[in-house]
Amino acid sequence: MTPSDIKDVSSHLRASVRKVIVGQDEAIDLLLIGLLSEGHILFEGVPGVAKTLLAQVFAAGLDLKFGRIQFTPDLMPSDVLGTNIYRFETNEFALTKGPVFTDLLLADEVNRTPPKTQAALLQAMHEREVTIDGTAYSLGSGFMVIATQNPIEQQGTYPLPEAQLDRFLFQHVLEYPSREEERRILAMHGHRATMPSVEKMRVSSVVNLEQVDAMRKTIAELSMAEELLDYVVDLVRGTREHPSVRVGASPRCGTMMARAARAAAALDGRDYVIPDDVKRIALPALRHRLVLSPAAEIEGIKAGDVVEQLLQQVKAPR
């Protein structure tokens, strides 16, 4: 599969999602980049901006298994992973698989569950396998997590630990739609009392796992110049040296960014990466990985502000 083919397939998938979702073009593109670069995505936004619906509709456009976990304070790790249950008819233990055994997993309101249950996803997100009672089970190459969280509610929520945040390729903030987009949303969905199921919206599946694997193989072989690798390294290392940052981005972030930049190039039909591909993914790839200093937090500095400063200060190759 060529980058031109990847561009065409991605265009069909975008069109399928836009049958239901109005606006949120950047979020859709980040989902595509995440899918092609084997990365997980964390969506953050106030209630009602279609975080969950976007994940559901995107999944409907893919011929992949879809699973959903509604995270709550009483959720246990076994509710996510599954557990071995003794079968009296066979006198053996048999695994009852949890919802994590899927291709595309929607982790809805992921910050509403305690750290013990959040940690159940750490191995799954990093290694694409889980260990239950000492036995490792593969989740398959298609496994991808799309998580959502509400930034304005504090009661009953548990901030995601840095180790888990680092496993997300992107964190994207869904903003309110523009006035014209909001009017289109009302015109499209305003006659319904409740949102219908995705199946009734007739979103067609346009990509299967075999195609996804073929596109990922093509992306892994895309050319990335040495100076662009240096550019990614300088951005990542720049987060560690910034005076407002206590803990910067990890080396794992750099490898993820290089892969995502290749995917961004393929979405434009190119077989080579340009500086704009790196700039395009820098903010969502970096900001959730930065731990700001106490002084910066007092001054109201945000992680996104630091990333924007670095993009201006670090010289991009020509």
C-alpha cells in the first residue's frame, strides 16, 4: 500500500465519521494518526462536546471489534481484564475475558476510577497484552485505547498517574464548536430526544484490520531525514531543560512522535516527512507528559504554553 492509497482510505474514513460528527476535524485527524502509528489517545473536554460519540463513530468506520468500559469509582481490575472462574462441569478454571479483549477500546471517563483499576491498563497499553494469574494473553495488533475525561469535575475523580499519561500518544482537548457548527449540530440531531445508537446512524465500515496492518507497514518504511530526527530530539529534550518544567517528556515520547510524524505525512499522501508534520503533532504529543514546577503553576503557566514556546525557540530544519 502506498502513501497515496493511505490518503484515499483515510479520506473515506473521514467522510464516514463526518456523517454524524460536525466539526472536530483535528480530533478526527489525530484519531487517524493514532490508529496508523499504533498509539492511544486521551480526549479531554467538558460534557456534551461529543467525546464518547466521536470514539463510537470512529470505531463504526472500522471493521474492528469495539469494546467500552464505563469507568466508575467501584470498578475493579478484574472488571477490566477478566478473571479465571472454576467450572464444576470440567473441574478446571476457565478465563472469562473482560472488555479489554477487543481491538478498539473506549475507556469512558477514565479518571473516575481509582489508581488500582487505572493500573490495569498499563501493561495493555504498552505491550498489547495482559497477564492474568501469571498467564500472558495477547490483545492483538489492532488494540487501541481511546480514553475520555472531564476536566472540570474534581469530586469523585482520580488524576491519571504520569506513567499512564506517558502511554498515550496524544492528549487532545475538544473545544466548543463554532456558531455555524453548533447550528449544523442542531439541524442534524436536534429533532431527537436521545442520541440513537451508532448502528442506526448507518455509518459504514471502510477499513479492516488487514488494511490497517498494511498501512502501518508502509508508514514504518517512510523516509525521515536525519535533521528531522534531530528536530524531534531537540523538542523532547527542550521540555526537560525549560525553566517552567519539573519533569519533561521521556525518550518514549520521541519514538512515538517520530512514528506519528510519519503517519501525518502519509495522510497527506507523501512518502517523506517534513517539519510541518512534526509541528502538527507536537502539542498533543507533548503537553500531557510535562510536569510543571510549582512556581509555573502559581503563575498560571500551562503545559501547552511551554510547548508553544519550544516550537518557536527550537529551529526547524529547512
